[in-house]
Amino acid sequence: MLVLHDTTEFSYKREKAASIGLLKKSYLWRDKKGRPRNHTLCGLLMHSGLVVTTSGIPLGLAAIKFWTRKKFKGTNALKKKINPTRVPIEQKESYRWIEGLRDATKLLGTPEAIVHVCDRESDIYELFAAAQKIGTHFLFRTCVDRLTGNQRYRVSEVMEEVRVKGLHRIEMRDKKGNASQAVLELRYRRLHILPPAGKKMRYPELDLTVLHAQERGKPQGRDAVNWKLITDLPVTSRQQALEKLHWYAMRWKIETFHKILKSGARAEEAKLRTAPRLVNLIAVLCILSWRIFWMTMMNRIEPEADPRIAMTEDEIQLLGHAVKCKGRPNPPPETLHDALRLLAKLGGYLARAHDPPPGNLILWRGLARLSDIQIGFLIAQKIVGK
């Protein structure tokens, strides 16, 4: 299993920002004297761990944490007074990465069967050490050029000397959606990674695999692919390197989950006024967002499955009556694909011959309408009788 970790923000406009918590300052304009005018945003932060299979099916959330800020972090001001690397990780917001890794591993109960996947924000040595301590695996994208060997070389210097051990061709799209081919050069090596200078006494040295996938040439209209990954797992062949790249590419699934939560469930449009109430609401919406995400992926991987794995008997029967074909009710769907196609039609899906499969937001709208229909059906049963 892969556990995808990431943090997202929920911003709100409230007259009393303190009742929810501070999020950040947004620049508005400069006054006549040139002084910046800022607007203070309030909101919540959520760090979650989404469990997916290696084929991309989301299984649910294994870890989640909400928090707010009473004041802004002030990182730049802090650097003038103290070296941030000397501050214990437990006193930083970045400690959430370690908490998420521990909570997810404890809940799933099989640390040796889990690979935690994170982006560059998780490039924290304490997180490497925490994963090794509890016996779980990790695959992180790096941004810090760490010391290796006998402290004389950096990882980047060593990897520049590593020969290309394989090529991999992928399809990329620019911001306008234009497709192009990218050829990646694969380099990998097992290195002895040293902790930062101020943490040598508290954290051990680690033997980790560094994997670089860099695009040949300079593409037009987009940034070149340059993935620098680090993992505790061995990489000794091109096939194993491609496997790790495929796993890291799965990290985008948690971005999709957050999109469903915000654009589908519209979590940021809630009118609740306090942080505890918003947390309760978002927690429920997380379950609903996962269900939508799971149904979408199952439709693409197992379209011929029984629709009852995703919907109740009442929902299946109501779909046939709610969505009509040439003025007549449809028969109850017999496959998951047919059921979700009808559900998507409730959400506005046109189902034309060349239309792509329905996405998460369309299914969300369809499920919302179906829920309203089901509520009306249940009320009618009580009034009229079965």
C-alpha cells in the first residue's frame, strides 16, 4: 500500500478571525504613501494521509490532523534571532509529517507493507529517522542537498558522476493541454546519508537510495521534468527505478482528493463560525469525498463489477426511474459502469459517444441529486405507505 501525505488549507472570510484562527496575510494594494495594505485570512489547515493501492484505488484516510494558528509563523523574523535548525522538530509545524507517518503506520498495522510518499516539503531528516525507527518504508522528493560519505561531498556532486542507467519515455502536457514526449535519464545509487551538523548527536546516519529522473533537453511551453527522489528501498535495476517513479506519480491522487473536497463538497463555502464545528463538518466531507473518488477509480478499473459494491439497492432502483431514456425509465443497472453512467447523467453528464468517462465532480453532483431523490422517496413511503 502507498500512503500519500500532503497538507491543504481551508480559507474563510469572517468578521472575527480569532474564532477560527489565522491562516495568512493577503496583499491587497498600496496606499498613497506607498505602504502595503494587507487582508488577514482566517482558516484551518489539514494534513492527511490517503491510502491507495499501487494501481491507484483509494482505500481511505489513515491519518488526519487539523490545526489553526493564533499568530503567523514569522519564519523570516525568527531566522534573525535563532537558527531554525536548532529548534526541536516537536516545536515546529513540520512535526505534522512525523505524526502523520506514525499514525498511519499504527492504524494499518503492517509497517513493512507500507510505502509513505511525500513531496519536497517533507524533506526532513527527522522524518527519515522516524520511518526507519518504526520499520516502515518511504519515498520522498528531495530539495536539500545533503552530505554523504565522509562529509566531503554533497549528494548532487556524487550523482553527477553516476552514469545514466536507463531511459524512460513519458507523455507530458503543457499549461494549454498540448501533449509532447519527454525522455527521462535515470540515475540511481545507494549512498550513506549524514544528518545535518546540528543533529548529529540525536539522529543516526542512514543508508538510502537516491534516484534522479531528469529530462533530456529543454522543452517548450513547460518546465523540464526533474525528479530527485530518496527512499530506503533498494533500486538495482531499471525496472525497480520505473516502479518507484510510478509510485511517486501516484502522489497526485491526494491533490485530486483535496480538489473533490473543495470543488465538489465546497468545504470552503461553509458558514459555520468556529473551528471545532468546521473540523467536524470537514471530517464528514472527507468520507464523502473518498467515496466519490473510490467510485470513479473503480469504474475505470473494474467497470463490469456489481453496482452493489458502491451503491445500495434503493439507490440502484431509484437511478433507473430518475434517469429516463426517450421518455421512459431505464431498467436497473446491472454493472458498476452502467450505474455510474446514470449517476453522472443526474449530475449533468451528456454521455455522448466521444465523451471521456465521467469525473469526480460530475459524480459528486449526481450523488447529491440522488440523495435528495432518495430522501423524498423515503418521506413518501411514510406518508403514502409502501
